[in-house]
Amino acid sequence: MELYPINLKLAGRRCAVVGGGAVAARKVMLLMAVAAEVSVFSPVLTPGLASLVEARRLTWVPRAYNPGDLYSFFLVFCATDQPDANRQAAAEARAAGALVNCADAPELSDFYVPAHIVHGDLLITVSTGGGSPALARRLKEDIAARYGPEYGHYLALIAKLRPEIKGRLSTAKEREKFWRETIDHEALNLIKSGKFSEAEERIRHAACCTGPES
């Protein structure tokens, strides 16, 4: 395995996107979704990016990238339609200590953005190491068909009840056994039908019926 699996917290981190086209716009939207501080270097922007600038939700440098622009950024996307400019920006950003993704040159990238499915706090990712975005999209579609929004609701319910269950079952072994036996399709089906209270009651009832192991 060449890639280290990791999820980054980027809230408040300074991130740069070099380019203002459709590819750059996708990078920007994902960064903004996780509350990163985004700066865009490009003489032109898509209408969507322009509206974000107008709303003062990102910083726009209205010109092409220049050497010296990319110091002090934590993460940099190089996403222009000019390969040489992308490579120059990637080299400078990496030399400055940033994590770099070069849209048209996976071999120059420190990381790849995986295909992903988001349901609340549930994040499912698929990576092919930059080898085949088309295969990643296909796998994402298959997984999305299997794990729908109900799993996000189920996760939220489990997270809500975890402290209570931890108070009732004192050891990690007991809690592991409880969740292994409790996370089942019956509760999921209740959630899928919109019966959230019944699903919660089912889990609470299971906790009441579970005692410390002798």
C-alpha cells in the first residue's frame, strides 16, 4: 500500500486553489464545505466562484499565479488548464511545506481526493490512488446504492446514545459486544421508514436487557 489513509480537519486552515475553472471550482466547494480559509489565484472565475467572491466567502487574487504566492498555505490545489503552470506552482508549494494536489499530474501530488459519499457525519471514501477516477466513480455508485441516507441517521442516533450506553456497561468488551449485537437491519429499517423514536427505543431496550458479563 502506497497511500496512508487519513481524514484531514481543515477548518480555519489556509488553503489555495490555483485556477478558476470547473475543476478548480469543485476543489473550492469541497474546501469550503469543511470550513477551510480559501484563496483562489486566477484571472477569471466560473460564475459560481464569482458569486462566492461577491459574497466574501473566499479570497480572490485576480491574476495568474506568480512565484512567491504560495508560501504559508497548508494545502494547495494546482488546477489550471496549463500543465507547466501547475507544475511550477506544485513545486513551489511543496518547497514551502504545503500538501499539494496537481490536477493533471498525479505523480506530482502528495494526496488525492477520493470519490466520496457523505451522509451527515458518515463519510465513505473510495480511492484508486489516482489510477482510475472512472473506476472510483463506479465503485462510489455501487456503494451509494447500498448505503443510503438512513446510515447517516443511524450513525447520529448511535453517537447520541453512546454516552448513555457507556454509563450502563462499564467495560470496553461489554460495549463492543452490545454494539455488535445491536447494530442490525431492524433498527435501520425503522430509520428508513422515518420511525426514529422506535429505533432509539429499540436500542435503549437492548441496553436495558444487557448486563455485565459474569
